[in-house]
Amino acid sequence: MTDLSSQPVASETATELPPLVDACELEAYPGETMERRIARGDFAPEGRRVQVLNPRGTPPPVRLRPMAARPASLEGRTVYLVDVRFMNGRAFLEQIEQVLRERFPGLKTELRQKRGGYTEDDADLWNEIQANAGLVVMAIGHCSTCAPAVAVHCMHLEDRGIPTAPLVTTAFSDLVQAVSWKAGMAPLRFSFVPHPVSGKTAEELRAYALGTGPTGAEAVVDGIVRALTAPLQPHEQATGELPRPVPRLLGADTEDELHTMFREAWWTDGLPVVLPTPERVQAMLRGTSHAPNEVVGRMRPTETQEDWTYTVEQVAVNAVMAGAQPEHLPVILALAASQVTALHSSTSGFAAMAVVNGPIRKEIRMNAGLGALGPFNHANAAIGRAWALLSRNLGGGAVPGITYLGTQGNPLNYTGLTFAENEERSPWEPFHVQKGFAAGDSTISLFRGRTFSHLLEIRPQTWQQQLVNMVSGFTPTPRTPLTLLVEPLAARGLKERAGFQSKQALAQWFHKHATLDYQTYWDMQLVINYVEPLARKGQEPFASYLAQGPGTQVPRFADPAAISTVVVGGEKNAYWFATDFSYLKTVKVDDWR
């Protein structure tokens, strides 16, 4: 095996980058030109008029992993075709299985569906494959989660000595190549399939397999055979470690040069930032008693990406860039300590929401009233923007096509949805108290979601149907989220006219009355992918929902505990929102003062 760890060119800051880094770390990134200039030392601080602190977190070193040895032929071997349960991956594998059998009469095939969701391990299946000296074709990487999941599963199997041929659509080629590079197996032998595979007929899928389709793409089966049988090259057997140092200081002759560099390196949200000079960062650090070099946490853009670490100082750098003040820093550090990214990478375009409770709201003059959800308050806007920037720079994202895959994006990604709860005008207990904190604690609660549904005032005669209609577009999952952003006038109306004495009572009502008919529920794609496997394994309440049969109603929101209510607004009208945002966690701000 080749050990690259001793080669000085392995550093991300080296002048000459090895082919491994060149191909997968830099050229795949839209900002690769600026990344190359930084790596060359074009922005070294020595002798420069303007110096700034680097906003990036610390990526882990790349630990190289050799691939499994290949057989000379598929004849007499067993190939497992593994479906990761996305779209019609199984139908595609059926066509590939048929073509492989036609080409290799002595080949034995096993078509299996992996247990659980895309990212879940299936130890029993992996053990069976290893025991039978099997080879693996895995499909289909067709989304921002399942595509890297295919790569991660295949790398795990390669570690166990099992040759693999991962299948991913062309829309996610950059993503999976970056994921495999960071995971230490850049040469993983992908076969890229025209996108999309979903919705294609059996004939079209067979054409993809044979390379006879209208796209003119190579036959998928040819790529599979090559992936499983071609002898390993030296770089596919390499071991060692590639460090990825991040220089603390950067410099340039003008501020304009630095603004351009930050923007082209994808370190900003596309808008101007406050340059994080040493003086500004030092002033920001006065907002906390914690040491600048204290490690705050780790963050990643998705489950299948790598964790980056970051310190108090690195968080402060991003707070400066966002235009925050030192008094905001404890809240921003609490966000960073949550280890939850504001820029979760999904093709469906997630956004983030942060709700502040307790005395800190008044101390830093956050807005919980009129216009609280809009751009009308410095603290709300700066804290939200800082969360987005630190997620981008400290958490390994968000580069479109690599670490951010939202097909349309989300307008809330600029600053998230960051505001304080209007505790004083709410008829119910504050949100953080519901989560077990004392009323005098200062906290920040984090949520993730995509969409809003708007409701006007509560009508005395039809309010029940109004509430059901408001959530009629929410798709069931094992823990379908619902977060209600209730204007104080509407909250008092719900309590006084509808009788909801607590937020929990309102959640129970939605659980009971927001339902779907049996056939509609069990025909939904997310239910088929995520809920039905749980039901068939006997997990409640889904097993009971499945057993009750046609003609019955199934709760849209299976878990009332997944329904949250936050009171916010300025009491000008009783308008309010239902959102599909899911509550994630609450972090104590006081710990970061």
C-alpha cells in the first residue's frame, strides 16, 4: 500500500497539491479559484495593510482508506443488488440484475432492500454479504441525503473487504465525490446515471443499464463490471493522513480585495460583511467570559458529511461578520454550542428558526412584538445572520452542489427566523418552561422546517374546520412536526373562546382532529419509505394505524409532543402561522455569558 502521510504536498495550504486534493477538494468546489489562491498563500498576512481573522472552522484530517481487492471476473461470484429505499431504485436494480445475468450466465444475484432509512446501517445484511464473499451494487443515490448515504455505506463495505459499485445520478456527482474524498476514499468507483431515475419506465431504466438511451450515456452495467473487477491502482490502496490546516490570519492590501476574497470563497451570504479585523474580534470577545481558544463544539451540514470543530474566537469572527454586538455573543455562542446547522443541506430547502426566552430578551433588546418575524430589529437580524454565517464557515457548508443542495433554496436562509417569544402577552407558559427550564433562565430554542400556512382570526362557528384546513398540506412522517406561531390576540382567543387552557391541550387537539383517510395516508411516499417499515415491525402507534384497515382515519400528527406553540406578535390583528418546523433542542444562554 502507498503511504501518502509523509508527503508534504498533502497540506491544504501547500503550493503544489497532490492529484487527490486537486480533483476532489478544490476543483469540485465552485469557489475553487479563490481556494487555490488562499492555498498558495496569496492572502498571507505578512506585510499586508489590512489583516483579518479567518472565519473557517477546523476540518478533520483526511485518513486514507484502501479499497477492497477485486476479483478478476464476475463469473461464479455472487452480486448483491442493494436498494436503499429511495424512489424506484429497486425497479432500476431489477433491470440491472437482468442484464448482468444475461452477460454472465454463471453469476448469482441477490436483490435486497436495505433495512430502515437511507442512512441506517443494516448489520445483518452486511454480515451476510461478507460471509458469502459477495460483491455489492447499491442504488440509488438520488437526493442530498441518499446519495452520500450510498457512498458512506459502500465505503464501509469496502473497509470490510467487499468490492462495491455505488450508483448515483449525475445531479449529485460533485456531492458524493466530495463526501468520499473527505472520508478518505476518493477513488470510490461510482457509476453516474442520468437524472432523474424516478418516474422512468422499465424500458427506460433498461436503456440506462445498456447505454442505449437518448442521453448517450455509458452503459451503467459496463461501469458496474469495471468497478467490481478492474485491478486496484496505487492511489486506490493508499494509506496515511492528509492534514488540512487553516491559517488563523489572512491579509490583503485593500479592504475591497478581502471583501472579494470572502465572497468568492463562499464565506458570506452574498451580501457585504463586516471584516473581522483583530481589533473587532477582540472587542467582540468581551461579550463572554470564556477563553478564545475554548472549543465550543462540532457541526456538519448533514448527517453524512464530516464534523468541523470551532473555538470561541472562531465563533466571534463570524459574529463580527454578521454585524453583531458583544452583548449578542452569548446567544450566538449558545447557537454554536447547539451543534445544529442553520443551513441543513436537503434538496427540499430547509430553513432554521431560533426562539429566545428569558431575561436576555430584554437585556439585548430583542423584538417579540410588532414585526418580530421581519427585518425590524438589530439583535434579531444579527443573531440570525451570525447563525447562518457560522453554519457556513464553521460547519463545513454551504457550497452549492457540494454541501448545500436545496433545489430552490429558502428565503429564510439569510438570517433564519430569529425572534423572542412574547412571554408578557401570552396566556400560556413560556416555551422554555415547557422544556424544563426555569422562567428566569435565558435560553434559545432551535427548529428546522420549510413552509408556512397562514390563518386569519378564529371564527366562533367554524374555528375547528379552520384549524384542520390550516395543516391539510402537512405530510405525515414518523414524527410529523408542527410549530404554531400564534399572535397574542389569537392565543387569548384560543384560550377564552375555544377553551385551550395550555399549549399542550392545543397539541392534543391537532393530534386528534387533523386526520387522513386510511388509503390516502398509506399511499404517501414518505409514509411508504419511513412509516410503513415501522408499522410492519410492530412499532406503535403505526402498527395499530395499519391494522385498523380501510375506511378509518389516521392521525396526521402521530406524536402530540412534536407539536410546539410559540407566542409572538404585536397585537394589531389576530393573524398567525402554522409551520412544518420541527423542534430540535433548547440551549441555555447563561452558560455562555
